[in-house]
Amino acid sequence: MEPIEILNQFNSCYLEIQTIAQNENWLLLITGKRIDPEAATHLADVLHYLGEAMGCVEEIVEVKFNQETES
């Protein structure tokens, strides 16, 4: 899998998880205390770390892109 494909997959996952985090049913589960309130924190952590991983891969994609443009 090429770095750009990895980045695209990470981005897709990030968007799907972000959609869950903003979903009305998810928010109702948390506010209604029907699930462990820590779940919201864990989901935010997942988004944070996935974003960090995406940043690392973006650097590789940019370097590769710049090298290909210079050639």
C-alpha cells in the first residue's frame, strides 16, 4: 500500500469516527449515561491519535510528492 493510499484510508476512518462522535444517538447515549461516560473521552482520544498518525503520513506523502516533482 502506497503512503497516499494509507493517508486516504486514515482520512476515511477519521471521517467515519467523527460522524459517530457527532451522531445524535451517540450523544444521547452519553448524556443519558446509558454507557460509560469515559466512552466519549476514548472516542476523542481515537480521533486525536488518528489525526496525529495522519500528520506523520502526510509528511511522507509531501516529501515523496516533492521528490517526484523535482525529477
